[in-house]
Amino acid sequence: MNEPGSISVADLSAQIGQAASFRFFVLTAAAGLYLFFLYQRFRKGRWMSVLVSLLAVAAAVYVGLALMLWLLQPRLVFYPMREHDWRPEEVGLPYESIKIPTEDGIELDAWFVPGQNASYTILFCHGNAGNISHRLDSLLLFREWSLNCLIFDYRGYGRSSGRPSEEGVYQDAAACWKWLTEIRQIPPETIILYGQSLGGAVAANLAARLAEQAGPQPAGLVIESAFSSIVDMGRHYYPWFPIRWFARFRFNTVQSVQKVHIPILVIHSPEDEIVPFEFGQKIFDSANPPKQFSQISGSHNEGFLQDLQTYQTIWREWIEHLRSSKESAPEGDKR
């Protein structure tokens, strides 16, 4: 049920390539004719003209690819799906269907799944693809671990209104925090911010914004299979482009965790085929203590299921540590 959790750049590039096969054929034919033209000029001894022409073409191709990457960035970052493929009742999950308003007038679709005798609540920021209906495996685990969970769709995803943008999804997470603390009146110090993949950047940004405000802070922040920043991802997939110069998105997880002083758990798999393992390590190295780095095995979208026993142990031990740390803190230090 979690397969659409993230879409790789390679997958999206393949889709674009299939749609443009005819154009590719036309361009290949044109390139063949152009090379034949250059060859004829070379045979006549006009090699300098040939060299200038090749350099001009190379520059034009480079600029064209850069322009295409600029235009396609929203599709590379956001891959929303509108239709729900599954519902919580199909797997026996009790839940409340909720509509959460944002400050800029967007209505978010969300589910609140209660845990039995829950002492903590998860605010779940999902990955860049699909919608909340593709995260039922995670919701089942949280309920099994006696955790409440509020999962929401970003604007433009599932049944949420609007169109996704970087600042927009940050506002969406903030609206859900406000709903939990003000409408549901759940104590902030019992809420764990949790983000998968792109959601890791969203959850970290929310934690950073809350750190700049007076008042109670969340219990902790969990960042799973997340990238350090969009710029780092761009450099990884397109090392020949000056990504920093024309990146339209930042999603700088590293910058966010540097502002956070609540307990942080970073989870990543060295077998992640979409987000390199080193990016999870970079997030951890940039974070303030108390912090923990935990390794699982398996793929980007399915690793937590493929290595379920390890994954469960990581979560349960970390939550128990949160609980024991809070109980053992001096009365004046308890959040």
C-alpha cells in the first residue's frame, strides 16, 4: 500500500521519454542531416567553421536541457495523485475523516487514527507522490504501537484543494499542528513530528519554525529516508548542471535541523535507490543533540516493511527513551 510513496527522477524521466519518442526520432534525423552538412564543409577544408558550429550546437543543447530541467522541476518534486486507492475501513482501522483549513484558505483532507491508550501523537508528513491512502501500512503500525496519528494530504494531493508549492506544504503542516494543539487540544509535548522522504523536509521545517516561537515544543522529530536538500538531490542526479543557480525549490532539511533542539531520530537505508544514504548521514551530522541515527535495510519505499523487525525496534526503543527521559527530568525541566 506504500508503493506510490515517492517517485524517482529516473521513473519520471522514463515517462517523459516515452511520451516524446516521436520528437526524439525527428531530432535524431535532423542531427544526422546536420552532421552530414558539417562533414561536407570539413571536406572542403573549412574546419574552423565546423568547430564553431559544433560549439554553438553544444551550447544550445546545454541551455535547452537546463531550460527543460527548470520547467520540469515542479513535476520532479511533486507527484500528487487525486484518487484514493484504499480506505482505512478496508483494513479495519478506526479513523476520523477531517477537513483542516490553512491560513491562506486551502482545505486539507486528513485522517485521525487513534491508538489505544496512546501517550503520543504522530503528525505524519508523507512523501512526494501518491496521497494518504497509500500510507495505510504505516498507520497500522502506529496503531499497533499505541500511537495516535494525524496524516494529511498536502494541497493538490488527494482530496485537498489547491496546488502544491514549497511554502504551501510548509503552511499545510503548520495548519495541522494548529489543529492538533488548538482544536483537538493535544499537548504539544506529546506530539512527534514525522516525515518520510520529502515529508522529512516538511516536518523538519515545522520543527524549525516552532523552535523560533515561545511555548511548548514537540516531543521529537523523526526523519525517514529524507534528502538533505533539493540542491543536493539535483547535484546527485544532474552533476553537470549548476543546480544551485536555478533551483526553484530548496527543501533544505539540513538548514532546518540546525535550528531544532528537540530529540531527533534519523532513519535511512544504505540500499535506498532514490535518496542516497549519505544524505541521511548529512542530516544527522547537522542536527543538534539529543539525536540518534538508525539504519534499516531495503528500498526507499518498502524498506520499513522489508526490515520490519529492525524498524519496529528502532521506533519502540526511541519512544521508550522519550518517555523515560521526560519522567526522569527535574520537575522544572519537563516540557
